[in-house]
Amino acid sequence: NNHGPPSLSDLTAFFDYHDNDRSGSLDREEVVRALVKTISNGHQREQSLRETVYNVWAAFDFDQSGTINRMEFVAPGGLGKNLQMAFSHEQQQQARRQSEYSNNAQGHGGAYSQDQSSYAPYNPHQPHQQQAHQ
């Protein structure tokens, strides 16, 4: 699969792709790994995603089995729908940042920082701030 993991827009495909052991249900760690692959570039947010998943788990594990089956995942008000809402905003921001980056990075000599998610154009006319020694 050259296209990477399916997005949250197709909940069934997302569920099936991330049901690594083909058990027909997702456990907490499968959901955490799925979110890390889908919405966060790298592992910088893995711990906060894990905390979030563990905190909300009981609300979406309708039969309290400890896992979330496909029906629980795709149900209205289920985990999948809530993930879609929670992360669609984030994915839009990420896509916007990536398109700004590719537009701005072409030939402008700007400095783009992934950490701050901000683009700082290089301005040769702006003097560098220097401490005056007295």
C-alpha cells in the first residue's frame, strides 16, 4: 500500500487497516498507534495521544469489553466519529501548513521550522538584533 494508512474519513477502512491482529476489535494501543500514524508526524505527540485515548476509552467501549469493535467504532457517537471531529480541524491545519510551506519554500530563502510550525521569511533589509556593548 503506497498511499499509507487510510484517513479517518473512511472509518471502516481505517478500522480494518489498524486492526493489526485481525481480532475484529481495536484495543487502546492499536488506536494510539493508528492516531500516531494518521495525524501526528513522528512520535512527539504519542504520549499526549495515548493519555487522551486512555481517558476517553470507557465512554466509547459501550459493552465494557476493554476493546472497541467495528460497530462501536463506526456508530454515531462512537469513537471513530469523535476522532473525525477532533482531528479534522488538526488535519486541515496540518494541510494548510504544508501548502504554505511548499508555496513559501520555493525560492524565497525562508527558514521553515517544523517545531514551531511557523514560517519566518528571510529579510536581508532587517538588521539583526545585537546587544550594544558599552
